[in-house]
Amino acid sequence: MKNWQKKRKEDRKAQEAYWKEHRNCEVCLAEGRGKVEAVEVHEIIYKSGGGKCIPENEISTCRPDHGRMHFLRGPFLEKEDLWRIKNLDIEVMQEKLRGIRRGNREELYKMKGVKC
């Protein structure tokens, strides 16, 4: 098994574990629409942007709200909205995101031989 395949399998297990603990759409609950079955676990910061499959970066969602997170239907849900729903400090999360992006940029520069 290749390294990326192993990581993907671990991420799937983490998402399944999160879903088992959060079977209702967290957005519906927060917006007062009651208990609606969650069918997706969404990563607030995508893996491609440096996000990890950890509980503070995951949110369980129904299909319509998942579409709102991907800007397919309005009203749209931005990452700050999702952090609010999860009761996470937005400033702290934005700082973590800046750190992730800085880290990714530094890694990219290292690959290209550029000093930061």
C-alpha cells in the first residue's frame, strides 16, 4: 500500500468516527431546523489547504448544507460560519490557518530552493 493510500484510509476512519458521534447535521441544529440526519463529514479547511482530519476541522452535515459549504446553493457557509457553529474562537482558528499556509509556503519554497 502506498503512503497516500494509507493516509486516505486513516482519514476515512477519522471521518467515520466523527460521524458516529455527530449523526445529525450540525448546521441544521445550530440554525434551529432540528435534527436532520447527517450524510457527509465536511473538512472546514481542505486537505489541499493543509487541513487535517481532526474534530475541530470536521463538521457533520446534511446534503443541502454541504452544498452551501461548497458554494453550490445559498445562503453560502464560509469557514468562519462553520467555526462559529462549532463554538471555536474565530481569531484563534484564523491564526492556525495562517500558520498552516505559512508552513505550506515554506515547504514549497524549500522544494524550489528559495530561502524564506
